[in-house]
Amino acid sequence: ISSTGAGELSKCMQSQKFGFKRLRQLLLAQNIIEDSGAHHIATGLFAGICVRLEVLDLNSNMIGSRGAINILRGSESLRTVGNNRLSQVSLRNNKVRAGGITKLGKAPTSFFTF
């Protein structure tokens, strides 16, 4: 999917009627999601509906540092609303630069991978 598709997915993630409350894995690897799409996904996480999410896989997309920071914030937000199950957020093979990783230094390394 593209960043536009991630925007549509985010709308579903924010709604009670699509069953995202039971979602355990969100596997979006090998797509063409950019920073704007990562922002959309983070917005979906901020909604706090995906309370059972364990794995968020965004490997091999086109997400840069700005998008990675949004995903980190969305993941942290989800964990603060009672999701202590989130055990893996993966952003390997994206466009996160060394400076972006430095900004993400506060990320819990136990579940956030680049």
C-alpha cells in the first residue's frame, strides 16, 4: 500500500466497528509507505483502539526519520492506554538516517528495531 492507503487504514484503526480491537499483528512490510503514511498509522495508534496489538512490522518501506518518530510516539501512546502487549515495532530497511535514530534514542530498544 502507499501512504494514501495508510491514511485509509488509519481511519479504520480509529473506528470501533472494524474489529481492530482484536488485532494482534499489523504487517505492512514491503510497501511504499512514506513519512506521511507513517503519520497516518501513528494517528491510528493514538486512537487507542488496537489494545491487543503485539507486532507492528513496517520493514522495507520508505519511512524516514520524521515518520519513525511519529511511529514511536504512536507506539508509546498505545502502551500508555493499557497495551503492554506491544512487543515489536520494526522499521528495518527504511530511510531512517543516523540523526533520526539519535532522536529516537529514547525508544525502548527491547521492542523497537531499525
